[in-house]
Amino acid sequence: MTSGGSETKSKRPSNTAFKQQRLRAWQPLLTPKSVLPTFFIIGIIFAPIGGWLLWASERINELRIDYTNCDKLSNSLTSIDPSLYDYHLHGIASSTITAPHQQYDSDSSTCTISFSLPKNLEPNVYLYYRLTSFYQNHRRYTKSFDVDQLKGKPRSASDLSGGDCSPLDVHSENGGPKKPYYPCGLIANSIFNDTISQPVLTNPSGGESSTTYSMTETGIAWESDLKRVNPSQYKPGDVYPPPNWAARYKDGYTDEIPDLSKDEHFLVWMRTAGLPTFRKLYMKNTQDAMQSGIYQINVVMNYDTRSFGGTKSIVISTTSFIGGRNPVLGIAFIAVGGLCVLLGCIFAIRHFYRPRRLGDHTYLSWNQQVASGLADNSTGRMGTTAAATGRNKSAGAEGGVMRQRP
């Protein structure tokens, strides 16, 4: 109180259970009777789950063929090095499978990949392209696009200049006015543009000369990605295509602006990968089995991966309830389960041979507060805590272990 009778301001918290830290709480006491069963229970649960996941992953059929240096080959089928392909076919040893062959036609920039499929692949069958050493997770790269432009809004050069799309935001030719790129940014400019044909079975059993295994490029993008892009309101003369799109639009957008909302390869590429080695879906077949035999795929090579020290491959794979082939998850579960069982055994042996005497838990300070009924009285709580501390010291002298509340 002041001399004038008015109350002085105080920073002291009000006397409530929350502000005075008197709320009820539970703190586990880690004793051998609670810790040892926990280790064994976790191990017993995790190890079988890991084995099940690993079993499911090993049953997925997959083959990968690297064609990075196909443009250095001749125009005749040549067997490729074993390090450039990888087979994981359930029930078939990789060493018994004939090596894939490749050839390159320089006139059409086409790489022909011929490979053997010794067993039928049941649907669903997916064809991916795989890139290595491509860091789509770089911060500047992942933010290099304009949301409004992809939504279809006609963003002007002044709106985009110096924004997230920089340096691929605006462009001027021959000293003319600046116009925006559509789509702007590094992600769109670096889109994977190799053209992969559908697999062709060259030795069908029905006596035909060849049969195409039909795969669709529709439905490869996530449903959420389809909602991110709308048809553009730009006119063809208002924008420039990105520099790396010159092969598709040599004279720019002359007739109409491409509808990116229907270009699912673009939508798949715009969802950036989290690791430098990744695969993205190119086409799929969810109805028909891929029959065994010799297949041929033609790839028009436009995408340069050697400039950044990367590689490119095609991957044909089936899936299961865990998705694609990935043994890491199963191995992680088995490792955690095995480690818990091992630690449980070590601690159990240590406890049985040299047990440690434990103190009486009733002498813990917070138990004393509840017993005395002074938990809501801060002064009484301090006194009780001091008394409990004295008891803890005496119990500790007998070999017990007490945990004191400050």
C-alpha cells in the first residue's frame, strides 16, 4: 500500500495452482520391474513387424537400366556393363538373367533399350525415370515458382521481376519490352524432357511379330497436384517459354499457351524430391500383366545429366501395400526390436547378479505433500519438502536411492 491508500503494482503471480506450479502431475519411476518388460515387449512387437515388411519388400519385382551414356554407343545392339542395370525378381537369381542391350541412333537422338523379362509382372506395373545427384531439395530451387501464375493469373513482368522465380522470371529479346516466362522459375525450366516409348514385346508367344504393352500417362500425378495448376489467361504473345523448352517451342508460343493443368508430367516434376537420388512416375498399367519375353523401349534423349555429374535410368516395378521396393523400413524395425531385446537381456543379467537396493518411494517429497494435505499451501509445502528431504537423506544412508524435488 502507498501513503495515499492506493495499492502498488506487483509482478507477483496470482495464487493459483497453475501460476504457482501446484498442478497435479505424474512422473514415472524407472525401476527394473517396469523397464525390463518394456524392452522385451518392444522387441517382441517390432522384430516380427520388421520381418513382415522386409518379406513384403522382397516380393516386389523391379528392374533398373541406366542409359546415361547410351549416346556414346554405335547403331547396333551392345551388351551393357553389369553395373548399369539391376534386377530384383522374386524367385529368380539375377545372375541367370541375360544382360540388357542398348544402341543409339544419332539421326533421331534415340536410345533403344532391349531387355529380358523372365517372368510375368502382375498389375500394377509402373514405369519410372530415375535421376541421381540432382538436388531438388535446394532451398532456392524449391521456392523458384510463382503460385499465382500457376493458378492461371496473368502476372506481368513487373510483378515477377526480382521475385522467387529469379533469374528465370522475365526476358527481353533484341532490346524489346520485357515479358515474363511461363511457367517461370528453375523447377519448370529443368523439367525432365526425355521421351520414353511404351514397352514393345518383340517375341510374343502368339506368333505375332511384336506386341505393345499398353501403358497410360494419365493419372500419374497426385490429386492434390491437379488442383494446384489452372489454365493460363496469357495470350501467346504475352510470354516466353522457359529457355530449356526451346526444343518443344522453337518459335515460342505461336498458336496457343499450353494447358499445364493437363500436363501430368509437368505436375509430377513440380512436386520436388527430398533426396538427390529419386524416381518419378512416367506411365503405368493397372489392369494387364506384363508378360515375360524380350522387350524394347525407345528413349529420345534430350535431358543432359552429365553436366551435373548425375545419371538417368528407367525403372519398371510392381508395388505392394507398402508401396515400391524399400527394405529400409523393415530393416529399421528389425534393428530396433533386436536392440531392445539385447539391452533387455543385458540389464536383466546385471539386475539378477548384482541387484541395486532401491529406496522407499513413500519418502519422496511429492508423496509427503499428498499425505499431509498441504499441497495447496505454498508455505506448508516448503516445510514438508524440507522434512521429506531430511528423511530422504536418512534413507540414502541405508543404501536407498531417493529423488528429491527442489
